[in-house]
Amino acid sequence: MVNTKEGEPIQVHTNDTSQQSSQDPESYQEDPSLTTRPNVPIWRIAISLLLLFLNYFLAQYDKFILSYFQDDVIASLHLTTSSYGMLSGYATGIVYAVLALPSAFVADYTAARVWVLSAAAVWWSLCAIFQGLSNNFWQILLARIGMGVGQAPVEALSVSLISDLVGQEYVFFGESVLYVGVYIGEAVSGQIAVAFAKTDTPWNNALIAVGIVGVVIALLVRVFVREPKRQISLVLANNVHRQEKPVSTSDAIKLPSRLLIARKNILSTFQYIAHMRSFYLLTLSAGSRQLGGNVFGYYMPSYLSNLYPSQPSLLSRYGIIVGVVGSVAVLAGGLVTSLMWSRTKLLPLYLTAVGGMISSIFVLLMLFSLNVSDNDQSRGIKVLYGTMSIAYMTAELWLGAINSLIALLLPPHTKTFGLAVWSLVQVLIYSSGPEIVGLALRNTDPTSSLYIEKTRIALAVMIPVGYWLAGVGFLLAIPMVKLDLAGTFVKGKLKWNGRKGAFLAGGCVLGSLVVALFIVSIYYRA
């Protein structure tokens, strides 16, 4: 028993090792759809992780193509820097944020996460092919919006599935394997960019190839990945926070009943999230961290290429550093968290906060590497590679660990939908990064020295600020996460002049920012 804020006792079921033997059989025998520990064969886990990794890798790959081939994309489609910012910002970000919710809900409601993931993968793969066939701004914009429809639920579905494939202490490492796709994608893009430049191959071919391979992977996911039994969460309370098992469509005969059941499941998930003490601060902090990383990914390669024109192999080595160091870092973060699981559940927060703060220092050294080397390109490139390696090693420990923690905090039957909400707010925040940078660089010649200077200033401000806001936020969230892990959620009905009002106000502010930036971008595009 634990006490709420008002001192009223509620019963909480945890998954602590010391309590499993006494609590698990009694607490969960009433819900046979849940398991205290997955019983999936090792070979199936390995195949599932591989296919989910490949699918997620390909879903991330298109944005790296736009990043590495930025100048070629702008030239071949006759884009402005503002219109390029739209392609990498809210044009797809809004679609991601909105459509991830219904897709994730359908996956939970029908208990068919694998089916939804496979269908989504086929759709975005086809849109990637159409994107490669685009001849102007509006064609590629519509193709990217369509692609966003398919890519929207990929992360939430993949994280949800992995969290039910392995035991809780191994979820962190399993999710880290998934997120290696982010870094491998950037590494492969760097190598392809160099190869395409040497052979004068158009950037469109890369997207078409991604689409074709994506269709094949989608079919393999459907054939080999099985829907796992849901694993209990870290916190299962018996009061307003406890989730009832969603009723599937096969259990509901009449359409009005189905709609009522769907409404109840959606409201119960939002109610659970709203009563969590840490969710809002964790989400805002993660959004800030992703904003810095998103700006880094979209604008750093082209900036460094312009800064070091005498280094033709820069993009190739940049990609190698991202792929190798980033992959090692994210796997290390997941492995350390899994190894320390029995001692602390809070390590993901420390890794994210402290790692990002330290990394921001080396990001600044990257941006000013030529300046600190007295404009000597041969010396500057050495400084760049060294500081970049440290920046990635310290910053990229977090992805698998923090998303695993969120997945294990959410209610089992609707965690895919909860993860989509978690991603929704982040996407709306971090998609603003490229949009803002694109607006700052408008009417500036991409080949001019002024463009390099403006880009450096924009990156030097947005990346460290994003990292530090995230770091402070995650550290402040630690006491709240402890309370959530203990089941001490906010008790009672939320009031409009309190927590509910704060959630609504925050949503209105974020929504207004989205609309304002999108309208401004459209205006300058015109």
C-alpha cells in the first residue's frame, strides 16, 4: 500500500524482484492476457529484433538522404532554403504527430500490432518511391506527407513490440538495438553520398531503392514477427490509474458499442498519463533534446562540407563516425541500464541529462573547429573528427534507455497509444528546429560565406540550448519518476484550475506554435 498526495492509500503492484513471488500470481491471475515475464524463444527474439531494426532503419533513412543531398535536392527541384525547411520540418512533422495516434490506437484496440506495422511499412515504402520520382516542390511535399502517414506509427509499434518480447531488465538493450538504425542510416547515407558524387548518380535513385527494399522488409515482418503476449508494466495501480483490458472488435457486436468502447479506452489512457507526475516534464525534456538532435542531423553535414571544401572525404568519414560511435553509444547506454536494473531504475534519466550537457560543449568545438585551428583546414579537420566522436559518444547513450523506461511505465494494453502520445509532443517540438533554421537562412545564397556564418550561429544556439533544456528537465523529473514508480500518482479528479488546465494551456501554446510556424513558412514559400 502507498499513499497518494492527499494521504489516501491505494494498492500498487510492482515488478520488483523481491516482490514477484508473493504479488505476481495473486495480482495478475485475473488477467490471463498479461504475463509477468515473456516466454519467447531466443531465435524468434533475434529474428524479430533484426526485422524491426531493418524496418526502422529504412523508415529513418529518407531524412538522411535529404540531409546529405541537401544542395542537390535544392538545385534539382528549384527549392528555396525555406521550402527545404518545410520538407524536413512541419510538413511531415504534423502528419507524424497526428496520424501516429489513430494508427497506434488501432494496433492496441485490435491487438494486431504486427499487421498495422506491416501495412504502414508498405505504404511509406511506396511513398518513398513516389518521392524519388518527384519533379518539383509540391510533388515531393505531397509524397513526404504521404510517407509520414506510413512512418508515423513505426517507432511506437516497434518499441511496444520489443517491450513485450524480452524481460523488463533486457528491454533497454533490446530497444537500443532498434535505435542503432538511426546511426547506421546516417552512416550509410554518408557512404552513398560520396559514391553518388563520384559517379554523378542522382539523389532520387537512393529514395527509389529504399522504397523497393522497404516493401520486401514489410512482407518479411508480417511473415516472421509474431504478436507477443503483453508484459506487465512497472506500475499497475488499482485506482484511477489501473487500465482495464481494452475490448476488441470481435467482442463488440454493435457499432455504437464499439465506438463507446474505443472512447473509453482512449480516455482511460489519457487519464493515466495525466495522473502521472513525471510524464509532461519527461515529454517536454525529450522534445527539447530531439530538437537539438534534429537540427544537428539536418544541417550539420552540409555546413561542414561548406566549411571544409578541401576535404572531399569529409561526408564519408562523418558518416563512419556517426555510424560507429553512435551505435556503440546507444548500445552501451542500453547495456549499462540493463546491467544496473536491479540497483536503480533511474539511470536513463542521468544518462540523457548529463550526457547531453557534456556533448553540447563538444558540439560547439565542432562548429568552431576551423576557427580554433587558425583557419588551417588540415588541423581543423582533426579537431572536428575528435570533438565529433566525443560529442556523439556522450550524447547518444539515451535513446533506447529512455524510451524503454516510458514503455515500461505505461499501461500494458494501451502502451502503443501512450507511446504515440509521447512521440506526438516530441515531434511537434523538434520538427520546429529545421523550420526555424530554414527561416533564418532565407534569402541567403547557399554558396556564400554569409550562409556558412548564419548556419554556424543558428546551430551554435539551437543545439546547446536544446541539450541543456533537456538536461535540466530530466534532472528535475527524477523525484517525480520515483513517485510514479512507487504508484503515488496524482489522486482524484483533475481540476481545470490545476493540472488539467496546465495540460490544456500547454497544448494550446504548442498548437499555436505549430500553426504559426507552418503559416510563416507557407508565406515565405509563396
